Amino acid sequence: MIVHDVQQGTEEWKSLRLGIPTASELGNLITDAGMPRKGEMPRTYRAVKLAERWTGAPLQSFGGGVIEQGKIGEAEAVRRYEFDHDCKVERAGFITTDDKRFGCSPDGVVSNAYGLEIKCPQPVNHIKWLLAGGVPDEHILQCHGGMYATGMDRWRFVSYCPGFPMLVADVARDGDMIDAISEALEAFHEQLEQDYARLIELRGSKKEEGDEEHQF
């Protein structure tokens, strides 16, 4: 893995994400059970990443009041987690695989042993997750993506809502899921290269003055 010392949400962080799949977006390529996605969802996702690669600019918008509020809650959650578990949470900007073709943005890393995925939901969702126990189905894949990017053997999910008990649950590394992610990413990049070559063909072999080709 490669740890990129950037702050999440900055232009440097956005640039590192350009044109590559990330753990938080794995659901566009495979299901929670590790089955490959078919149809419009992976096709649209590939088009998004292709556009990012072509233009060198992110199509997604980051920020806004809801996200900023979430960051405040996340900082509180980290402090609470450190106190409850007598540990130091290291902040991580962006981590990629060695080939830089997949990445994740952990909410924290503890002793280089496991990563943290922290959510600060509204009370209703937090209560549902807390009473159900374990990691909510909709967030398991992101945890597996974090382990794929880092090579770690476990990931810890934390749900924090002020005034309520904190939910802490582990996801262990699953060889079958790691293989499924690897296969999905290989298929994604293979098709992305074909699509990129097709765009160049459609544009014409001679580049217009000022055109830039963004390589990843």
C-alpha cells in the first residue's frame, strides 16, 4: 500500500481519486455478497471515472453543510473511541494499492493494525444499527475495500451518535471477498482502457492544440 499524506477533501485528495475506483464506491461494481454488478450501474460508474481521467477534474462535488457537520461528529467520535479503547487514532488522508489503481480514505488507522470506518448517523439509524449489532450491510463492502487497499486483516466499524452507546464492530478479512474485489477491479480497468482508446479513436488520431491526455 501507499499512504498519501493529504487532508481529506482538499484538492490534492481529490486529484488522487481521479479516474480510479475507491472503497466507498465499490458498490457500483460488486454486490454486498461479492457478485459482479451488471447493467447500468457499473456502466455509469465507469463513464464517471473515464470522464475524470479525460478531463483531469472530479465530477463529484465534496463539501456542504451536511458533510461538514459529519466531520465535526467524526472528530468527536475519534476522541470518544480513543478514550474508550485507550489508543491513538492516526488520521489517514488517502491510501492506494501499490499500483495506484484503487484507493480508500480511512477515518483513522490504529497501530497500523486496523482501519476505522466511522459513521455519525441520525438517532433513528444509529438505534437500528445498535440494536441489530454488527456492521450494517450497506457498509460492509467499504470495510472490505479498506482491507483490500491496505492489506490489513481487519477493519473496525464505528457508529457514533451523542447521548447513545457507541456501536463498535469488526469485519475480518475474507479471502473470497478480496478475490471478488480483485476480479471486479481487473475487469473495470480492462474495460476502462478499451473505452479510453475508443474515445481517442472517436476524437481522431491528431490531438488539437491545448489538448491534454491524463494518464493513470
